Amino acid sequence: MHLTAENLAARRGEDLIFANISFHLRAGEALVLTGRNGSGKSTLLRVVAGLLRPEKGTVILRDGEGREDRHPGEASHYLGHRNAMKNELTVAENLEFWRVFLGNPGTAGLPVEDAAEAVGLSGITHLPFGYLSAGQQRRIAFAKLLVAHRPVWILDEPTAALDASADRLLAGLIEAHLAKGGIVLAATHQPLGLENVQEMKMTGFAGVDQGVWG
């Protein structure tokens, strides 16, 4: 599997956020986006996920034979700043919804209880999501990535609200996903503790003006 972005540009309103962004990721590879707030990290992730239309450029997902497979958004988990869970529903009900909504035929994910255990929160799936602490809620948001298999993980500030032990757990989940041939695209201000990853520094408006990208 290959995820390729070619000459992407995006606007927010009338403002050009970035231009001429290209990258290529093969199965088992990760790209980490860094840069200050407003430099375009989140916008780029949303473009790749198919949530925003690019001003120009293309994002293509190809299978192992080099054939264009499907839109990257259809093969991606997107985890943004918000956890995308209903506070009134239990943890199990939230995860079951995402298991059904995001699941693809023939590609089973983990059962809900196993996914909760994988993020260190077994035994609390009967609780309303809103009862959990901010750190616990973020862990359950990661469990969403496990209940339905999708080969591309798009993560926006995934370590928000996590403590050091949860950071390590997150790094382990990402490493396991990469080891199985997954692809990860993440934006972060904090190191993710991953090895052998590509890095792209986004420079935002200054980069657009100068035509320079780190």
C-alpha cells in the first residue's frame, strides 16, 4: 500500500495556508508534521482525510500492486482534537457505533472489551463516556482506532490530555499498527516516541510567501 500526496495547496477562507506539499508513504511508514500553531498541520491532515477539498493537488492511495485502490478517506481513521464520542452514551455504546460505522467487510477489528483493555481501561465500558477524565476519554478515542481496521491512521495532536504512561502506550499502538503494514500521518507538538519516522516541518503563511518549506 502507498499513500501519495502531490503538490497539495489549501486555503482557509481567502488565505492560502500552504502550497506545494508532497510526500510518499509506503506500508509500515509514518510521517510526523511539526510546526507552530496556524502553520497548516491540521488543515493538511483534513485534506488527506477527505474532510477538506484541496485548492490544488491530489492525494492517492494505491494497493500493493500499484493500482489506485480507493479514496484515502475511505481507508483512514481520523482522530482530531475532539474525541468524537457522545457523553451520554456508555463507552461500549460509543465504541460499538464506531465499530459498525467504520468497519469494512472482511477486515475485522478488536472486540470492544479487547480494545478497551488495549488502551488500559478494561472494566469501565459500562460507564457513560462523560464520566471519564480527559485522559481516559482520549484513551478511549484511541480504542476507536482498534475496533474497526483501517490501514491509514491520521492523528491530530494525539497526545493531548495524556500522561507519560499513556504516551508510551500510544507509541506502542502506533508501532504495532506500522509493524502490520499500516501507515500513520500525525501532527504533534510533542515527540511521539517513534523510531524511523519521516518529519515535515510546516511553516504556514511565511512558507507560502517565501516559497520555502522545512
